[in-house]
Amino acid sequence: MYTKENLCEGAIRRKSIRGWGYSLAAALFLIVMAVVFLAAKRPEEGNSRRAETAKWPEYGSRAGAAEFPGSGKGPEEGLLKLSAETMEAEGQALELIRISEKDRQLWKEKFLPPLIAVDAGHGGVDSGCLGNGKIAMEKDINLEIAFRVREELEEKGFRVMMLRETDEFLEKEERAELANSYQADAYVSIHQNTYEGKDKSIGGIETWYDGGDGTRDSKTLAECVHREALRSAGAVERSLIDSDGLYVLSKTLMPACLIETGFLSNPEECRRLSDPAYQEKLAEGIANGIMEYFRQKSSGVHQAGPDAVKE
């Protein structure tokens, strides 16, 4: 039998249950909204973390890199930095987004340290010049100096590609094509010289460039490399030579030079060129010359020294 008191208790109980139901629904709604909000927020945080891990390497942490023109740390955030690190380092163009060739070059100049193609001449079946009773082979000395040049350049913050790292033979066409396909900013080929006449005292450093295309500024690169190699090694100076169509200098698309660091036909020079300590001096000079070239380029100076002029 329902009494007035029972009816009141039932009504209160129903209101209490209904209140708990509303509270539970509200709580579930808040939980769902929180999950949706976090799900929407997560990609942004992921992108932020990805941009953080993709930050351009701190080239300034290497010796001398902070002084290096054009070795800025790259953009603070974003897609370009990721594409530059993952694609340019592999020698590919910036293809992550479609941009014009002009913009591509501007981005490269602004955000990437110059890429230097270091070419150790000869190799494999092509031994090059021989010295010291045919014991000293040009191809081996070239490669030793090239390795040291790479180390010096990387310490200064440059990017470096070695056209060969082993005793392998490359055709001259392959050498030019490699440097071009990787869009190197400068090409330096390392060689040794010889004199086939009777005078074995002939020696010294000479550096070649292609003067046929003045737009590439190869002569300035050759001058810088020649001068700094002489200064560092204390070698005899020969001359700068316009190669007049030497293949690897005329077919590369960037400033290019070829340095003959000495004469293997000269017994004394052959001994020095086989000495790791002297190779290090040559490598330091070549790297300093490359750095000086890009310093001049960044500041608009065509010629180093007291006669330097601004553009």
C-alpha cells in the first residue's frame, strides 16, 4: 500500500538517480572532449618535435665554422630544413616541394654550407706519375692529400664529397658528371707533376683553371688555392695556368681548379710529397684557399690582398 511517505521517498530517489545520471553524462562528455582535443593537438606537437630533431647541424661547433661565410644554422623551423638535411646531404636537389630553379639556388646559398667536390686524380689502373724508382705512385699520394683536405674542410664547416675514396679508376667524364649531378659549389682536383727531361731539380706548385668561362670565377678559386698552398707548404711557386679546355675544368659547372702539388720526378719533392706531415701542410693550405675564396665571394671581394676591391 502506497503511503504519502513512500511516494515522497520514491520521488527523492528518482531525482537522486537522475542527478547522478546527469553528472555521469557530463563527466563522459568532458572525457570525450579532452580526448578529441589531445588527438587534435598531437600532430602539432609531433611536427614541433620533428622540426626540433631536424634542426640544421651546429656547424659552429666545429673549429672555425663560426667564421665561415654562408654556414648559418639554417631556418629556425620547418620543412625546408628537413628537406635540406635529408636530401641535399645525399646530393639531391630540393625536391620536397616544387620551387623554381632560381628559388632553389637562393635557398641553397642561404641555408647550406658550400659543398666542395674533392677529386683525387688518377686511380685504379691509372697510376699517374711515378717517383722514387717507381715506388711512389701519384694516385696514392693524391688520395692521401684528398683525405686530409676533406678533414680540414669539414672542420671548417664545409660539406665535402670525395669523387673517389678507394683505388678506383674514373673516366674524366664521370668526374665532371659526379660534381655536376651533386651540384657542388666548387671543384678541386689534386694531382702531382713530373718532368721528363734530364733536369730533376725542377719542382714547385702550379695550379690550373679554365679561363674560357669567366662567369664561374674559376681563376679566383685557383688564385686562392695556389697562394694558400704555397704559404702553408713553403713550396716553390711555379705559376697559374689557363688550361685552355682541360676536360674536368671546362665541363664542370662550378668554379673549378686543378692543383699540381709537386714534381715526383724531383727526388727531394718526391720525398716530401710522400711524407704525411708535408701532405697535411698541403691539405691545410688547399682548404684555407677554398675558405678564402668563399670569404671573398660572400663579401664581394674579387681579389685578396692589399689590392682587393669591392664589387
